[in-house]
Amino acid sequence: MPDQEASRVIPIFPLQRVVFPDSVLRLQIFEQRYLDMIARQLSQQQGFGVTLIKKGNEAGIPATPFEYGTYVEIVDFDQRDNGLLLITCVGKQRFRINSQTIMPDKLITANVSWLDNVLQRPMTDDQSELVNLLSDLSKHPQVDILDIPERWTELSFVLERLTEYMPISERQKQAVLEENDLDTRIAMLYQMLGWIK
């Protein structure tokens, strides 16, 4: 977990996807700035920040990240002979970027404030349809969910997994990530589910 001081400087990895706490994130790293960053973070037993790209691309010129993101920890890595680095990360805690710096190697670092993750609450009987939907989604080969069965009784966990894997835009997912109130998140989810149906 990140140090719990009020703010901290962390490296930022802008991506074309939103990552939530408890998300499983698998990345193929080939750019030197990120290979160096991962090596440094592994040696210090620290993670990094992931944000959705607001403007730009994942490779090349540093992208403009959204203000809110999620700190991830590296849980597994595999260095291939061709130089490609495969890493598996798990989302841990939300943050908000206060200020950012582009380093000489084009890596973005940011001073971030930690945000509390949304409070967990048990599922109610009338929300069992959400678990059924997530169960159906989890059978898809592209869906990667932490194998923690007891978490499936927690509303926020189920809601974040559904948001993560539903066929909605990344900007809609970002809006859920930025929302602190669980009831508002539920309303947003049902609205999106209604739109999908």
C-alpha cells in the first residue's frame, strides 16, 4: 500500500483504460522510460499511478492524464528475451493529481493526494441481479477479476468490476472512479445498465 502521508510524488503511467482499486492490470512494457521506471519501483518495492489519458497516446510524447487515478502495486513480472517486460498489477488506492512534472526521459511524475476508496457495504437481496450480471461477465476470456469470492458480497467491489468490464466508454468509467458516494455510483451504474439494455 502507498505511504499514508497526505501527499506524495509518484510516477504516472497514462493508459487508454480506467483502473479501479482491486482491478487486475496486465501490461507489456517496451518503452525505455517505463522499463526504467518499473525496475526502479520494483527495487524500492513501490508501485505507480495509473490514469486515463485525457489527450494523447500511450507511447511517444507524454500524454495528458486525467486528474484522478489509481495507485497500483506490481504483483508479478516476466522479462522476455526480446526485452519485453510483462507485469501484472493490482489497483490499491485512488488519488488526485495536485501537480505534475515531465522528467527528461519523458516520464510523468506527479504530486498526488490520496483519496479514500469508496466504503464497502453488503449487497442487498434486490441487488443480487448485479452479482448475476458480474458472474456472466466473468466467464468472458477478456475479464480478469481477483479470485476473492467473499468480495462478491460487497457492493462497491461488484459495482467497480461491472463498471470496469461493461461496454461503456472509458470516460464514463472515469466518472464513476471520481465519484466518492456509493449511492451516486449505484445510480450511475443503473443508468448505464439501462442505456445498454
